[in-house]
Amino acid sequence: MEKSDVVCTYSSQNNQCIGKRCPFFRVNAKKKKIAFLCVHNSCRSQIAEALGRKYLSDRYECYSAGTEVKPQINPDAVRLMKQEYGIDMEKEQYPKLLEDIPEADIYVSMGCNVACPNIPGKKVINWGLDDPTGKEDEEFMDVIRQIEKKILEMEEKYRSGRHQSTAGSGGEYYDPAVSVS
């Protein structure tokens, strides 16, 4: 079925999409962009991008960036993400500046214990995560698990915002007005 062939039988409050190309039908919806931010884009934001792609890629385009960059992703982050999740961040990602990524719909700062990236006119969600750089593996994994938990909470907020067609088409729907913040 072509994306343009998907029409809605869902009766919305104003019947705006019955028999038309439905913006609520997942295959017709434009993916929102999420940008995970930290200062150097070498650790927490890279982990969030990788886990965001793992859990949210069918609905969101996930990016990470910083106001400065280090030459490489944190080696402990690379090692632990590969070991725990099978994700090779060195192969799939690299440090980027904020101006190197597309404008996002949602901005998430990893933590403002140093200096928060400033995005004029945009709401930035602050997760307040400690930087695990230089910490033992157990503490590092604790931060990775916190990031994973927050990503999964975003996933749950998405899931709780969808609705099913009353015609029983079995298609997945969502309300694009539902915020993940």
C-alpha cells in the first residue's frame, strides 16, 4: 500500500480526515526531530542519540550535538554501548556541533552542570544527568540506564497518545499534538 493511499475512517471531533489522507496515520506522518545536547557531544548526548535511534527511529529522527566537539566519542561510552546493546557508536556516529544538525522539534539537554547549549526561542528539556566521563563502569552504566529510562518514557508518552480506527483497520494512529516533553 502506498503511503498516499492510506485514508482514514476514524471519526475525529470535526471529521476532518474521514475518507482523506489522514495526518494521524503513522505512515503519513512526518517524523519529528529530537536533538540531544551536551557541551562536547562526546558522551551522554551520543548515548542518547544511539538509544533514541534504537527505540524511537520509526517515529523520530534522532540527532546529537554540542556547542564544542571533542575529536572522538568517549571510549568508555563506545565500549559499554557495544557491550550492553550491540551498538557500535564509532561506526554510526561522530561528534557534531549544534549548527551541523537539522533544526529539531524537541531539544533535550543532558545536564547543565557545566554550560547548557543555548537555543534562542526554543524550549530545551533538561534531563540533569551527571557526566560519567572518568567514572567506573558501574557509575557509567547507571547514567546509560538513566538515559535509556528517559528514552523509554518518551516512547511511552508516544504510545499513550495514539488511537485506533473505529473501523478496525489495524493501522497505528497517533495524535501529533501529544507532546513528549
